[in-house]
Amino acid sequence: MMVEAEDEDGDEDEAGAECLRSVKRVPILIFACTAIGIIAIAAGCTGTATATGAAAEGESSAISVTPSTVEIYLRDVFPAPAESPITITNEGETGITVNLYSNCSALNFPSEVTLNAGESRAITISASEYAAEGTYTLEINAGETVKKTVTIQVIHCASITVSPSSCVLDFGDVHSSVRKVSREITLREVYGLKTVSGITITQISGENHWVKPSPESAISVSKSAPAHITFTLTPGAPDYHRASNRYTWKFMVNCAATGECVEPATIIITVKARIMRPPRLAVAEIPRTKELKLKFDKPRGTVPNYQRDIYIPVKNEGDEPMTVGVSIYPVTTSSGVFHIQIDTPRRIVVTGRSTEELKLHITVPYDTPEGTYRWNLHIEAEGEGGRAGRADVSISVVIIWPVDFNISSSSPYFSAHPPSIDFGSLELREHGYEHRALNLTLTEYYRYKPVRDLRFSTRDEYGNWLEERHDFFVIPPGESRNITIKIAPGLEAVPRLYSWSYYISAREITPKQLRIRAKIVPLNIPLMLQQLNAFRGSQLYRSYPSSGDIISNGAALLENVEQREIGVEDWRKIPVLIKATLSLLSALNEGIISSANRDYDRAVESLLTASVSSSTISSNSVLNDDTISEYACAIAADADGTAREVLSDEAKKLELRAWAIKKALEHASDDVDVLKDDENVLESALCYQHAATLYGLLDEREKRLECIYEKSKMIDWHDELVGSATDLRIRGESIVSDSRDRDLVRLWGADTYLLLNPYNYDTFTTSYETAAGYLEMAAQRYRLAGELLLYHNTLAELDGLDAEMRRIISIFFLSCLFYASLFLYLATRILRGTMAYLNDTYEQEMGDILVERYG
């Protein structure tokens, strides 16, 4: 046993020495580790012997160890060692002593653990900083027969850092002339435990691949040997459509590409650059043509020349400054072209991504002829690297000679500032309205061109009252001509101040507005007095004497209007007031007459018109003239009282008529023949509706609601009667249709039915009589409801049904006579045949007897 132990000790000592040699530390450290290993081996041997003895003392010893594999990660975190726990459990029935030993002396753990029955204990296994990376075993023995093995993996970790620490490489501004630029980063390993190899660099974002790292793969780094990575930017073709010249790329440094324990596993490197695009002229944004329309705005000879500026935008699409030079050449050498002078700037500088304007100063002498003058403008753009673009612009200067005229007049009706005409008041005469006219002088004042195609127009109402006359077609430059403006109002004029926007225009001249005013006084007082006094013999005047006050006040108002000076505002109201008064009297009189003639629809319509006229009188009764205003207010008060009196009487009359019809219908519901022609449900509902309308005009809410309620009841009764009548009519038609199909025979090709079977006579007559009864009841209900069209249609259908029944019965009786005649004929023939047969038989028998007797 001791020999075996020594062999085992020798093997373990050799493994420990190998572990120490791999560390390659200083000799003193190697000697210390060797001594520690020898002591541990000796302790292991003693523990083994003890465990063996314990096993001999209890045969039922058993242990469990968790976990079976332990990983210990070494980092640059000293002096705290890297450690990992395991748990040993005594699963036997007696206490045991457990011995632990390993083949690596750089691992630290207790060599002996005593456990009671069922006891568990956590053991911490740690590795010193000298432990070599690899896989080791830890043997746990509790006697010779109870052994457990734990695999221990010692893993060296690495930590990578980047310089610059921000992980950002900024190339800054890269000039367009630069073809290539580089920046460097450095990768370092800081723990010093291992060399990290297989590092790769991959681009993960960026719109292009202008940046390349070198090297990209197979990169190794250790604490003593950092890796230097060069990022090289090679700008591609400039993109002028891109809004910004700032670019960003991201690269991922994969430090754990081979599965090694490296922290961090990946590093993101951000590369930035502002790549300057060379200057370029935005040719597409330069107009191909540029036109200046120059219309001389001063009379000929009053100014020596006209000066204008033309601006042409020049844009630099690049990021670097651009210098622009211009030159201009005339296209034609026609007469007068050299009189126009164009001054251009020598050179302008356009900064990156900006726009400047080329200013062309143009000087045109006042006597330059009309026409279009053209030049070619050549634009050359240059940058530091050479030409940056070119463009040509066609410059056109259009010279326009002006033409215009002034308006003046010596007439007192004319005002020059602003130009206007006020014809004053135009009164009504015997054969129409007063006419007036004035002369206008038109003077061409630019002295360049004549005035041609003179035109006169107005868009306002009654523009046909205005008329112009002139005997010329052209106004020469600087000369004057006269025209006559005449106003002739039509008979349709109303009393107010009229105003027109009158326009005078000509070829190449903007229409000139001339305000024309005229005051019209078209009131025909004698005619209106005659119409008012005519109502003194009307039914209204006889039935309602208060209407006489309206007539009297209206006549007094017109007499005062004829004698007094009336203002414009009063003139706007007086004709409306008088016409509304005439309309009120006419509508009230017509409403009374229509009601007496039982034309209630027209009566209510007239009374509605009267109500509107009364409101119109009230709204126009307040006048500025106090005397006339008193008469107007009296007319309004009398009109309102008379209208309310008439409306109230007619409303009560209609309501009473509706109630009387309703009562008559209730008493005659079984016999409609006692009713008058206009007594029906619909007529009663209509009278209630008319009464409600008039009560609404009178603002009598309760009476109006009562009439509306009664009207709704009558409408419901009407709908009930119509629905019932329609059902009866449909039932009657259905009975007739069934009888025709069942009892009658229809002649082919005709709408005629025959009763051929006598046995169907009773059912036929019963069906038709029942249907006639239904139609008769339906007609009565239509009559009661007031649906006279349906009533007459039903009566016509009933008459047709009776006529059809009589025709079928007549034809049936004729058929019966034919059947009887045929029966008598057949009976006679049968009787005659029988008698002949009997005679023949008798004669035959008599012959036989004679033969026998005398034969």
C-alpha cells in the first residue's frame, strides 16, 4: 500500500511540476509552488489513508458532488483569486472524512472535509494568478471504494481597449482635391494573460464603401503587442443631389471571433467625414430665356432714358467656392439696338451650396423704337480644380410705346377728381322722364401712339339708360376729341339714387372708370290716388269700415308728398308703403270675396298676402319727414287692425265650417247620400288647416294648436276610411277574379266570360253580388273620406261589374233556351224513332200470322 501511494505521489508531483513549468515565472515563485504542491500531496496521502480507515469503519459510506464541472475565469483582478464553489454531500449513514486533491498545484481548496451523516458542505475552489489555462481534475475520495471526480477548467480572459477611447474617427473636412486620407486606431489587451487572435473588422452601416480598414481580418493583439488598424478614406464621385456632404460609417470589431473569452466581444468604430464636393454650376436652375418688358411711362421727351435691372440666379451645387464670369453679345444689329446699353458684373464669387444673382443694368433711351431686342449672355463658372460649368441665357428687352388718354369736361355735371358725372334729379314728365347730356373731352397725352378702337360699357343695372355719341375713330398722339354722354331713364325707374360704373377703353388701354349718378323721382301720385279711392266701393269697405281710414290716410300722404320736398331715404320707403297699402286692400277684398264663393284655398292665399303687405307697411312706416311719417304710422296701425279683424273673422268661419262638416259626417256615417258635395273628411281637415294658418298669423297659439289637433284627427279618420275602402275594393276584385276562374269560361282572344254550367249559377251570382256589396261600401267610404276620384272610379267599377253580371246572366238564359230546344228536339226524335220501330215490329208480327194462317 505504501508503495502504491508513493507511486501515486510521484505521478502527482510530476504533474504539478509540469503545471509550474508552464507558468514560466521567476525561480523563487517556481520553488514556492513546488513546495506547496509537495505539502498538498502529502496531505492528500494522509487524507487517503484516513478515508480508507473510515471506509473500513462504515461499509455504507456514499457521497455526491455537484456540479461535476467547474469553470474558473482568470481576469486581471488581483489579489482576489478567481474561484467557483462545489457542494459535497454525505449520503451515508455514518460520518466520513473526505480527502480532496488535484493534478494542478495552482488550485486552492481544502484537502480534507469531515461530514456527518446526511451533511452537505460547500467547498470553494480558487485558482491563483499563476494557473495555466487548461482542464484539470479534482479527485474526492471517501475510502477506497467511494471516489468522485470534478473537472476544473481554468480559462484566461482578455480585455480589449481602443485608442482613441471614443471609438470615433473623424476625418473632418476632406477637400475635393484629396484622393485618399487615412486615420489609425490601436487595439490593446490589458489583462496580459493571453494573446487574442482572429479579430475581424466588418462594415455594418454606411451608404457606400469608401472607407476600408487595414488589416480587416486575422488580427492578433496582446498586452505587449497591440494592433494598429488603418482606416483609409477614398472618396468616390461627388453626389450633388445629396442634401448634406456629411457621411458616417460604422464598423464592428469582432474580438471573440474564435470563441475566446474576450471583453468586450464586439467594438463599434464610427467613422465620420465631411467630403467637400467640387463647385458646379446649377445649369438646370438658370432660365434659358429672360425677358424684360419695358413700357415707357412718361410722355415723350420728358425723360432722357429708362433704366431697369435684370436678375439671373446662379447656384453653386458644390461645397467649395465658385467664381462666375459673364459676357454678353447682341444677336442683331438692326437699327436702334446699340442705343440700349447693358452693364454686366465682371466676376462674382458664389460660396458652397448657395445662390447669388447676376445683376444686368439696362439703359434704354426714350426714343428707342418699339420692338424686341435680344442678346446672348454667356456664363462661365470656375473652381480651384478648373471649369465648373457654363450656361447661355437669351436676354430679350421688349420696348413698348404707351398710349392713354385723359378725360375732361366743361359741363357742371362733371367732376375731375375722380372723374365722375352727376346728372342731378330727373323728374317724371308727361311722356316719360327728363333727359340730360354732357360733352367729354378725351386727350391722348403720351404722344407716342394714337388711340384706336374706343369702347364704352357698363355692367350695372339699367345701363341701357346711358348712351354715347362720337364722330371720330382715332385720336392722334397728343390731340383731343369730344364725345357726348346722354341719360334717358326708362319707365321702370323707382325713386332712388342710381349709380353706374361706366368704362371707357381702347386698344392697349386699361378701361377707365367713370362714376355716373342720377336721382330718379318716378312716383305717379294721381294714378295711385285713383287706385286708393277705387276701394271705397269694394266689399272690404262695405264689410269693414275701418278700411276707409287706410284709404283716407293713404290719400293724405300722397297729397303731402306731392307738395313737400322728400329726402332720398323717404323716397325709398314711400313707393313701397303705397304699393303695400294697395296690395293689402286688394288682398283683403279678394280674400273676403273668395271665402264667400267657398274658394277657401284662394281666400287663405290672399289673406297670407295681406299679412305680408301689413308687415311691409309697418317696416316702411317710419320716415324722416314728421308730417308724412304721421300718416304712414296711421296707415300701419289701421292696416294691422283691419287685417287682424278680417283674419280673425275668416279663421272663425273656417273653424266653424270644419266643425259643422265633422258633425255632419258623424251623423251621416251610414248614409252618405244625405251629405252635400263638399262635406267630407278631407274638406274638414283642410278647413282646420286653413284656420290654423290664420290663427298662426294672428299669433293665437292655443287656437292654432286646437285646429292642428282636430286636423290630425280628421287626417287619421281619412286614412282609416281610405285604408278600409281599399281593402273592401281589393276583396271584391279578388272574389270576382276567383269566380271567373271557378264558375265562368273565358272566350279565347276576348275579355268576355260565359256561364256554361247551370250548376255554377248560384255560386256565380252569390260571388258577384258579394263583390258588388264590397265595392258599394268602398265607394261610400271613399266619398266620406273626400277621395272623390277614387269614389268615382269605384262607382265606375261597380257599374261595370253589374253590367258584366247582367250580360253573363242574359247569355246564360239564352244558352238555357238553346239547351231546352235541343232537348225537345232530341226527345221528339227519340219518340218518333221508337214509334216507327214499334210499327215495324207490329207489321212484322202480323205478316208472320198471315203467312202461317194462309200459307
